[in-house]
Amino acid sequence: MMAAETYAELVRILTASGFRRLQGSDWVSDDSDAVHAYWTMLSLTMVEPPGKLESTVKGLKAHHIPDWVFDITEEIQLGGLYSPFLPGPTPARLVPQNVPCFPPVDPILLPQHTQPSPQAQDTNNWRVSF
């Protein structure tokens, strides 16, 4: 089974359990309780082929947010209210359209934990703020 088929199966299980995609890999259910959310997470182990989820998942977490005013995800994401500018050199594909930026003119000092490579050294792959 290909990754797309596996993901489609995850989507089917989550949707059938009353969840909807919030963004990316974040799913939300406004009308579930802790037991329902926990049981749904366990039911994801039924994805075919057997053992696929258990051998590939890096993190599966449930969060209870009693009031959506406490979900500040969009405000702290790059380009949001609390992060309107780039904090340093940022991979170009991660920068949203509303962030004022440009490719660096000179070679850049790579961010910490970035492996040197031809792609990392290419200034066209980075954006910096004004």
C-alpha cells in the first residue's frame, strides 16, 4: 500500500469518527470527549497494512482546548500577528506570501542545525526580511 492510500485510510477513519482537518496533520472534533478521542486514536492502528502506523508514526497526541480562543496557532505561525517577519534566514518554500522578504544578496551563515549542502548554500533557496 502506498503512502497516499495509507493517508486516505487515516482520513476515512478520522472523518467517520467525527473529526475534520484543521490544518496539515491536525484534526479536530468539536463535539468529542476524551474517551472518544482516545478510542479514535487507538482505532488508527487498524490502517492497512497491519503494523504500518505503529512502525512509522513519530508522534500522536491529543489536546483538549476548551475554548478556541486559546488556539493561537495562526497568530504565531510565520506571517501571523506575533510573527510577522522572518527571524533569520528561512527556507523559501516555508515563507507565506504575506511576509515581506527577499533572497539574500550575499552568502548566508546557515541557521543552527542546518547541514551544509549545495541546496543549503544556494541563496535562491532562502529568504530574509527587509
